[in-house]
Amino acid sequence: MNQEQPVKWGSPLMYRVIYGDTDRAGVVYYANYLRLFEMGRTEWMRHMLGIPYRQLEDSGVLFPVVEAYLRYKSPAGYDDFLEIRTALEGASPVALTFRYEVKKDDRLLVTGSTKHAAADSNGRLIRIPKRLSDALSAL
């Protein structure tokens, strides 16, 4: 996928912040946004590609995070209703990069990205399976 092409955002995923997501200051603990990114990414794969992440794992393909970037703009708190947006930003024969936005009431709270290398169950790097690369090409 060419980086200059517009990204294809999936349908937003809605999430209500639970008490356990927050820190002593009453705001979402910074690392918990990575969990929200994961929720968005796995649902994006399920709905945009028709391939649940579980099927990839069961076939011996894993996508560990090799890079993560987050930019915090505004805090979220307990019981806030958040919108998680996910898009595929780039793909190579061996890696996928996703972009994320977390919003509350159309206010952008967090942006970020994660890069995932394709690996086998022993942790060795592999090429992205044909089934997945074909689904990505169809986008």
C-alpha cells in the first residue's frame, strides 16, 4: 500500500471507559490507550478484511508490535464514551502499519500508530500470508 494513498478508515468502535482504565488522577492511564488501539485493530481486520485475528494465530501467523507511537491531546475519564478509529496506513510484504484516533464527542483525545511484523509461532519473521495480502490488495 502506497503511503501517499488516502487511508481506509474502518467503522468506529465505541468503548465506555471503566474505572480500572483510570489512574489516581481519574484519567485514563496512558498505556491503556494501547489496549484501545488493539481493540480497534482486531475489529478493523475482522470487518474490513473478513479475517479475524484469531484465524491468523491459529494458522501460525502472529503480528507482534515492533513500533508504537502515541500523541496525547486531551484526557478521557471514567465513564466517558470513546470512539476508536482505525485505518491501515501502510503495508509491505512483511509488516503492517495502522493509524488510530481516539475521540470523545468529536474531540480528538489521542492519535497514534503501531507497526506489526509478520512472524511465525517461533518468532521468526515471515512474509504476510497470501490470503491476507490478497485481502489487503482488495482494499
